Amino acid sequence: MKAETGDPAGAWQRDADGELLVAGQPLSRVVAAVGGTPCYLYDRARVTARVRGLRERLPSGVQLHYAMKANPMPALVCHVAGLVDGLDVASAGELRVALDSGMAPERVSFAGPGKSDAELAQAVAAGILVNVESFREIGVLARAGERLGLKPRVAVRVNLPFELKASGMKMSGGARQFGVDAELVPELLREIAVAGLGFEGFHMFAGSQNLRHAAIVEAQRRCYEQALEWQDLLPAPVRSLNLGGGFGIPYTPGEAALDLGPVIDNLGGLAQRLPSDWPGAHIVIELGRYLVGEAGLYVSRVVDRKVSRGQVFLVVDGGMHHHLAATGNFGQVIRRNYPVAINRTDLGTETASVVGPLCTPMDLLADRMELHRAEAGDLVVVFQSGAYGRSASPRGFLSHPDVAEALV
């Protein structure tokens, strides 16, 4: 078996015939087994290796949680739940999947700026931890607790006074819909105490998709110190300090993988301080994309091969409606190609664009990439597709068929 090199797709091997291997099987066979294209394939062995490899390096006192918003596919969540310390959900729908996974409710947390009254009541009834993001939520939770005869469990999600540098998507600093402004946290803590809610700690998430270890280390340190400033105002001792995640994965050949060493060392230093700063507390690192993103493939099939004024277009049966992120329409300022490959290598190479079937020029999966030549019927693979794929895409757009998912 020969591994491809030079880009994020290099971790996937090909068999002696040049066909990509997924879970030890030729891609064409796996696609046939799940019912054809278009489809997402998630390699459980790769997910397991990523999670276990990270947990082996995390210091004692640091827990690893999976942020389900990255990929809420039930089978995947159930698999990951057996590997991590907890789950974070962003809706009542995700909460149902989390509870079905067998994860203990006390290890499930709920974040999101627009939690409805019904969702908050459901969270109280389930016994999960709610990351409070507004003053309104305190009253709703208190009333739900009174009706149910339960003490709501809460942490404070903070809109930090700084942002995560070099972050692909910034979640703090300035005016944000996420969390409570840091300067208002003292008042919020007083209201939590008056309402009789069960305070357990803080949730501090500065940003996502970061490949610079120095920026992540700085954010973690500043979050830790920020929480210490409120030590004398706490309605109860801190049990959990969620420092978020932000660990990125490379999407292009020019991007280097995140160097975890300095991040792990920094977490070790913070964990050593915990017993004296917050006896009995633990740190939480909440990751989504980093755990599952590189284990996923998006696979479509060439419907037509067209040449327009010298440019080759491979028209496939999937596209923007299934994988919005790969088309650059999910927050990219400057569009960059995801790693893409053809599932055959016997026809040489050429420069080609991969486009979907939608009636919009935005339906572009690969823009003038050097690829192996493909004909109608061949499979096209988009790598790094395990996170923010199917659930983050407008699958009803133009009423084309939906996309399948499989954990293999």
C-alpha cells in the first residue's frame, strides 16, 4: 500500500490498484455497501485513534469533551461518547442524541445564545449543566426548577474581553451574541445566588479552527486568570472550568498541523495550580472538529465531464447543498480548496474543477485543481469532511436528494 503525501489527504492509503482505502476496504466497495453516492463516510478507527491519542497526552485534572455541533450523527456520537469524558450540545435535538448515547447527564453541558424556555426546562429535567448566556436564562431556569422540584445546574459562559488570535471563527472579544460580557459577570453571579441555582463554574470559548499553538496557550492562560478575578464573588466553589477548544486541523497543503506539545505543557501547568486555586475542580477542553474532522470523507460521483473554453469541469451528484464548507460558503473570507482526490490513478493528471448539480456558480467543490483524470461514473472524494458537513449545509436547497452518512 502506498500513502499519498504532501497534503491532508496523504494520511489515506491506496491499494495496489490505486483505489483509496476506507476502513481497510476499497472505497468503491464501501460506497456500494452504504447505498451509493453522494455520501459521508466516517472512519471509526481514525476517530478512536485521535481521541485516545489526545487523552493519553492530557494531564490529570483535564477532561476531554466532544462538541456535538461539529458532527451530531447519532452513530458517531454514540461511538465518541464511549471515548470522552463528556458531551456538549447546542440544541434540544442534540441533547436527545447525547442522552441516547449513554453519556451520564451530569457529564453533558448545553451552550447556545438562543435557548428557548422549553429547551431550558428540558435541560433542568435531564439534570445537565446549562451554560448561562444571558440574564433572562436565570429566571427561566429558576422557574423551571421550582416546577420540577430540581436545582438547576449552571455555569457562566463569558464573552471574554479578548479574542483568540488567528482563529478561523472568533467567538469572543467585542460585541458578541455569545455569553455574558465579562464586565457583567459579577452582577450575573449575584443573580445566580439569589435565584438559588447550582453554580458549578465557567465556560470560556474564545474561537475555533486555530493552528497556532501560541495563540491557544495565551487564550487558555488568560481565561484561567480571568476566572480567578471572580474568586471572591462565587456563589459556590468552582467545580468545572471549561477553557473551550479551538484546536484546528489543516485543510490545505500549505497549512501545518497544530503542534500540541506547548498546548499540553500549558494545560499541565494550569492543572497543577487547580488544587490550590479551586480544590476539587477540573479543567475541560471541549473539542469537535479536532476529534472528528480528519476522519471524514465526502464522496460524490461524476455525472458529466465537460470542457468549456479549455477548462475541464467534472459535474458530480453532490455539492454545496451537502457540503457547504467545502465550497467556501461557510465563513471563508478567501475561498480555498479542500483536499480533493479522484478514486482512480490510471489516466494521468489534469487541471479540473469539480462542480455540483445546483444552478448556482457557488456550487464549486474544487476550483482548478491538479487531479487525476476522471470520467463519468468515477468517484470524487473531499477529505477533511468529518466536521461541519451534512448538518451545516442547506440540504433542502433546490430540492435535490439528501446525502447519506455512515460510520465505517
